[in-house]
Amino acid sequence: MSESTPRSFDVLILGGGSGGYAAALRASQLGLTVGLVEESKVGGTCLHNGCIPTKALLHAAELADNAREGEKYGVNSQLHGIDMTKVNSYKQGVIDRLYRGLQGLVKSRKVHVIEGHGRLVGPDTIEVDGERYTGSNIILGTGSYARSLPGLEIGGRVITSDQALGMEWVPQRAIVLGGGVIGVEFASVWKSFGADVTIVEALPHLAPNEDEALSKGLERAFRKRGINFKVGVRFQGVEQSDAGVKVTLEDGTVLEADVMLVAVGRGPRTADLGYEEQGIRVDRGFVLTDERLHTGVGNIYAVGDIVPGLQLAHRGFQQGIFVAEQIAGLAPQPIVEANIPRVTYCDPEVASVGLTEAKAKEQYGEDKVQTLEYNLGGNGKSQILGTTGFVKLVRVQDGPVVGVHMLGARVGEQIGEAQLIVSWEAHPEDVAPLIHAHPTQNEALGEAHLALAGKPLHAHD
């Protein structure tokens, strides 16, 4: 904080992650004075300990696989090993460049960054290391932390994604506790780097929040890659020694490895920040809001991972923009949670938007929902890339497409068009005439809609 930092703002934000800094930039753009309280680095978990560093590791993993498999394509390459010092240097370089750019943006928009630990001490007041600042509007965006299970202590060879991102070595054997987004992404990385990996997931499938067809497809792909997993069985306990970890499951199975990654989700960072003392409703740590992200107390809003729902950086980012515009009187449209795109960046990638088949049947009725799966075997670019997978569409009978679910290499890059289709309530007949460039994986979306519109071309009837 500089001496010129004011004590009062139109908008005062607690937390400089994706939601907080997006709100700061948009509010400033709309002519409001902005204070942004951050105890670590602007950019939050996503930039420094989440999305960006994990995707850098996944890119390195993809290059490792390419080198290992080059001969299959007539390229006489070999994988001589993984140099984690260089991998981490590359990863940190990406983070540093993005961080410098974000710092420049924040400075150019005249956002006042207040460094230190902040706490809500009044309906319009945040205290930062003994100094008090007020805002006509307060936005809470304090993010999340890597959770563990009750009684399961993190330390030594029992780690979370925070420690995994800083590892200077590749484990020979790794156990991943949790088959959600974080778990399958790290399992994918470590397998590509040469580790023997086993995932343990208490629910019946990997990627359990996705459409069941995607979950089953991912399981088939992981089996083919040699990634082991046990689903529908709970963790019981772990013992660790200098040599590694011994993990016991409730069915009596005992697994041994060098490390165990605890990837059981992220918890809201709201404890001891003064929220409940100010009358803000909190449920299991999450801040409850209305559809306009207002907490029901004064002019206090909440965004990002502390609000119940999908814990995704782009959700927090969009919520930050929404709240800034709400404060500025622009009356933006509420964000539809189901229409937020979801991507898991393992190999193969999983990407989806809208309702799963099960949710659509629940909402519209069993006999009112149609689905179609288009196999990537009929897609030229997918054949070139050597990927398998499919596009699954979920539509209301004689109505719009309400869900798009994709599995395959690089399908996350197709989620933009999929989001437009679902958000704009397009019918298959609306999408079928659109021209998709050849040869691209994007054609698979077009072909799927052609088939659902009753005129399949590169698909078997």
C-alpha cells in the first residue's frame, strides 16, 4: 500500500483471485473507485497454484507422450526422461509472464491494491493488518483451499495439489485419492511422466459430476493408458514411512506407493474472516447469496469459490464482472449455472456444458429427452491426432439442445461453440446448416447436430 491509497472506495473487494480482480477491473472501467485487498498475489489460486500451473504440467506431459510415441508416426523420437527442474522453470515462467501482465492491467486501471490479511469488521468496513478501509459496496472473493478428509492429516508423503505442483521429482508409484477434476488431471500428468498411478474414488465413476457416458468413456481411455483406478470404494487410512505410503481401503485393499495425493475437492476460505459476525448466512463454509450474488446484508456481495456451485475460475471471473455491473446500475442478466462450460484437461480431455442426460430427464421427463452420440472415429482430424472419443448431445424432444458433452484430445477447445448452442437454446436444425471447417475436430459438433437433425452424413444410421 502506498501513502496515496485512500481509505474509502465505491467498491472494496476482499480477495484478488479470478472473481475479485475481474470485479476490480470492470468496476474501475465503469468509473468507480476500487480497493482490492489481497494478502498474497493478485491472480489467486488459479494463476499461482491451480489452473495455469497444472495446465503447464499437462502440456509437458503431452510432449512426453509425443516423444515416447513418435515412432508410431514415423518420427524417430525417444523420451530420455523428465527433468522436473526444467519443467518447473517452464511452468513458473508462464505464471510470471501472466502475473506481470495482470499487475500492469490492475495498475493501469487505477485499482488500489491493499496488501495484507483482510477481515470484514462492519457492513462497509474491512480491516487490513490493523488499518480500516470502507466501501460503499463490499465484494467478498476469498477463494478456496485444498480440502482433506476428517482425520486425514496433510504432511510428508501425504500431499495436496499445493505440494504436488512444487515437486522436484516424479514418483515411481502414486495413489490419487479422488477421481474428480484435480485427481484425474494429476493422474494423467504422472502417468505421462512415467509413474504407475492408481486413483481411488468413493463414488461409482471417475469424473462423477459429468454425464455418465463421459465418465465411462474416460474410464475406458484410462484403462487403455494403463492408469489404474478403484471406484465405489472408500478410503480407510494411510500409514507413511521414509519409503512411502501404505493406503488401506474399506474393502480391505492395501495399496503402496511413494506418495498419496489428496484430491477430494476444495473448501471455501471463509473461516475467521468476520462474515458470520456481520450477519452473513454461511452454510458449511459457503456464503449464501441470491441470484444476483447479494448476501442479504447491506451492500455486500460474494463471488467465486465461496459461493455454492461450480468451483471454476471462469465462473468466478464472470461473477466478478456481473457484480461490478450490478453495482454500477447496469442490471446484468443473472448467470445460469448449468450453462457454465466445464473442462477437465486430462488425456483425453473432458468438456461439457448444460444438462447431463440424467438431469435433463429429471427436469423435462423421461420421454421428452433425446440423445445422440457421434463417435470421433468418423472425424478426420481426430484420426490424424490418434484420439478416440465422442460428442454427446442432449435435447428436448422437438426442442433445443440442452447439453453438449465431449471426450477426446483437445475437445476443450470446442466448448465455446457448444456454450453458444446451449445458451442460445439452438435446435439441432439451427446448427446443422452452419459450416464447420475441414479437417477440424470442430466438425464433430457439426456432424453430431446433422445427425440429430435427421440427416447424418459421416455417421452410421
